[in-house]
Amino acid sequence: MSTNAGNPIVQIRNVYKYFGTLKALDNVSMDVHDGEKVVIIGPSGSGKSTLLRSINQLEKIDYGSIVVDGYKVHDDNTDINKVREEVGMVFQSFNVFPHKTVLDNLNLAQIVVRKRSKKEATEISMELLKKVGITDKIDQYPGKLSGGQQQRVAIARALAMKPKIMLFDEPTSALDPEMIGEVLDVMRNLAREGMTMIVVSHEMGFAREVADRIIFMDYGAIIEEGTPEHFFQNPTKDRTKLFLNQIL
Amino acid sequence: MAEIKETLNPKPAVIAVTDGPAIPHKKDVGLFTAWRVSFIGAIAIIAYLAIFNRDPYWEILQFLPDGILVTFQVTVEAIILALIIGLFTGLGRISKNRVINGIASLYVEVIRGIPLLVQLFYIYFALGRVVNLPAIASAVIAMAVCYGAYMGEIFRAGIESIPHGQMEAARSLGMSTGQAMRHVILPQAFKTILPPVGNEFVALLKDSSLVSILAVSDLLRRGREFASETFTYFETYTMVALVYLVITLVLSKLVSIMEERISVD
């Protein structure tokens, strides 16, 4: 499915990124096609979050190229805000705006960035909140919500921009176990609707079920990639096998 | 493990000395807190003196209100100006632009290194060479320039206290840095800086007594005018001191109430 969809919507070529002397990304290249779901796994410090964050330039890469929906993210002359309008991001720590109500969390960027009217923004927000299962508490502040609810609000907030791609940076890692399911459900539904998704996660069940392709990273490099079947049944690289043995 | 670490490295003692009357704390619920004793004591002494020693205390008390108004005027105007200067200084101090950052840092360093009284004289007479401003306007500008530097540090600390993820979330929704500052970071930072700004307000009110040397008829100068006509120096300055005390005690109480409200949210 990834090979026949024409030009990739995300095109990453020979990317290097250093934090001081630490090589965080080591010659990484990958493509993501429209509608594809890619799950990136790997031990902590393997560069998977850095890779994800460089797609919308939360991290600036040192060498190589990243092209997202035709925009050259690596190029300083690119208006990065235009790219970010098309790329939704969900964080491990939710990062909902605590001083805004749930509804205003969703409305803010729609009004400020997308220049929608308040009425139009609210309509879109209400629809999305319903979709992520937040029907009451719309006028509450996020502090009153559980972690799972906050993360679902954060997902809805990103979706309200009508992005073409969604990035998830360990979206369930900060959640209590009983709340992980509700967030993964929302992500599953999103995948079913055909959203292009790049997910950094330790949820192997989710990866197996939803991913078109799994990418395993270690020491800043892509070690192995393939379908979930390939990945969980016949991994070829020793480091992949070692990692899977440790977590499964 | 965490426990061992804690006993080996006890938290360093925090010495916090504010430039103002002790801010009454919520925990101080006793009847005889320092705040109550000084507040009720000051009011009682003023009342006693004004009633039983009408000459000169009642006359002094009638002479001072004009000065109180001027003191408040200088304080309020200076704090508003200082807030504006402080906002830009604070933003400058966190700016990645080296020139802007350098200018803001230089301003803060220079101002903090010169006594307020010297600054007042300097700005007052420096302004006098270029523009002809009324004394009170010069005084307000001088106070604001000084306090703007301190306010800048408060703004900087307030902005830096907001978790970095907030900026990242706003930026990844397509907001510019300016939009993210305005809609996401500053509204949250204002909440954390409100109590220290309140403290600065109290401190500025007290420091505003320095403008009395610049031909501004504030509370202290009104007292001096009265005293020099009647030669009742001791009596007048007793009254002036008590009035300042009552004002700052009331203001510091208001700050602490505001602080409590915010921490409840």
C-alpha cells in the first residue's frame, strides 16, 4: 500500500542531527505516503522522538532534507508555520492550554491561525470533541480533566486544524494504565478514517493492529523496517530481536 | 533510594527577604499577628494623637491627604509604565536575537547597579536638558525606568516558569512565536507574576517618597512643608511615618489576598 500511492507526503533523506557531540539522528531516510500509518519503536534515546519532532521542525536538523507536503522543512526560507498548519502533533505530556476551557483549547488556533469565525470554529470543535468522546466538561478547564481526557482534547485540538498528517509522540506514555485504552481507541478510529499517521509508541498491540509499517530505531539510525507480520514474526536484525525480546 | 538522597542532600534553606512589610501568610491565623498589631496599633496611635493632641496632630492630618493623592498618582503611573517597560525588557532578555538580548541585559545591569536616588536625579536633570516636563512627569518616568528593570526580571522569570511544552504545542498548531506568546504564554505568566508585581507596587510606593526632593508634593514633601512652617518636625514626621505604614500594610494585605485567590485557582 505504501508503494503505489504516488509521491510520498513526507520525504526524509539522509538526515543527521547532533546534540553537542551526541549523534541523535544518523543518516535517516524514510518516506511516508498519504494515508499510511507508520509506527516508530525503539529504546529510549534511540532518536525516534527527535525524528518525529524534526518533521515539523520542533527540532532543526543539521544535514539532509525533509519535505512535507511539498514544503522543504529543512530550508530556513520556508514558512514553517504553513507546514505546521498541515501537520498535527500530539505530545506525551498533552500540553493542553491550562488557562483556556476545553472548547477554547480547540478554538484558539482555528481562530488565530486558520482565521475561522468563532461560530465556525466552535462548530468544528464540538464535532471533534464528540468524536473523541468528550461531550460534557466542554466549558471546564483542563485541570479538572483526567489525563486520558486531556490527551483526547489535545488530539481533537490538533485535528481541528484539519491537518493532512498527524504526529504522535508517545501519546500514552504519561497515562495511567486504565486510561491508555481510551486514547488508543481514538487513534484507532482516526486510522480507520484514513488519516496519515506517524506514531512513536511503546504500545506493541496498537502497532501490530494499526501500523502499515513499523520502523525500529536504535542509536539514531533506522535498523529495520517492515510490516507488523514481518516485524513480530521474522525480524532479521539481531538488535531488533534483542529489543523485541526485552519488551514482549 | 530517593529517601537516602533526600537525607544526604537536604533542601537548601531559602532566605526570602522582601522589600516591604511582611506579607501576611494564610497560616498566621492568630489574633496577634505582626500585621494586626502594627495595623491596629498605627490606626490607634493616629486616632489618639488626632483626638487628644489636636494641636498639631489634627492639623497635620488635614494637611497630608493632598500628598497621599500625589503619592498614589506617582506610584500608579510609574507602575503602569514600569509594567510596559518590564514586558519588553523581559521579552528582550529571553530573545534569541543577540542585539535585542544584549540591550535588555545591559539596561537591567546598569539600572540595578545605580542607587534609585541617583537615578532620579540623573534622569530628572537629563530629561530637563531635552524636554521641559512638569516635575511630576519626570519623577514618574524616572521611577518607571528604574522599576522597569526589576519588572523585566519578574516578567522573564514568569515567562520561563511556563513549561516549554506550551510553546511547542502552540507552535505546532501553526502559531507564530508572537501569537504563541500573546495567546498562550503571557496569559499564563501573568498569573504567576501578579504577586511579585504586587510586592513591587508596595516597594515602589515607599520609594516614591524619594520624589519629594524633585519638587513633587507627595506625602513626604507635604509633611516637610508643614513642618518647616510650624517647626513641628518630630510630630509631623511621626504622622507621615504612621500614614505610610497604614498604606503599605493595607496594600500588602491586598497582595496576599490576591495571592491566595490565584493559588486557589
